[in-house]
Amino acid sequence: MADVDRKARIDEYKQTPRPAGIFVVRNTKTGRTLIGPSLNLPGILNRQKFQLELGSHPDKELQADWNELGAEAFVIEVLDTLEPGDGPVADPADDLEALTAMWIEKLTASGVSFYRHSVKIK
């Protein structure tokens, strides 16, 4: 691949918006769930798995359950996505915060218990 073509592809990748939304890490044995918002869903899903595999997840209870039960007892997935806003200045942080609160309320009403660690919008 030519350097110009490679550079154009890299620039295109950098300018492509990442999907934003809500993710969960769900313990399938106990039902406990970590929920959080992200401006980059593929990135946060990778980060969650990577931190858990390395034993460095900030939620110590989640990490302890992962260590005890193994990766096969967990599902890490996208719960909801946020439609991109109009224009390059659209800031989805407020929308993500509201969407997170909605899902926490909905999951709490259905009896889901949560891990304590709160994931910040990233």
C-alpha cells in the first residue's frame, strides 16, 4: 500500500465517529451487573475485558468474582447505543448520562443488583 493511501486511510479512521452508548458487564451466575456509558463502545468493551484479564479492574468485587468464576461466567456487551448528534460540536455526554440513569432504573426495577464501581463517560 502506498504511503499516501495509507495516510488517507489512517485519517479517515481517525475522523470516523465511534459508536457511543451504554455497556454492561454481567455476571451470568449471580446476575450482578456493572453498567456504564462510553463515547467509544468498542474501546470500552476491550478495556473492560483487558482490565479483568490482567486483574486490574477498578471494581474489586467484580474482579474477585471474575477471578473466582472465570471469564466464561461473564458477558460483556453493548446494552444500548446513542444516535450521533447533528454536527461536529454535538456533545453526547448529557444524553449518555440520561440513558445510563434510565437503564439503571429499568434494571433495578427488574431486580438486577449492581457492582459498586461507577464508570465515567469516556
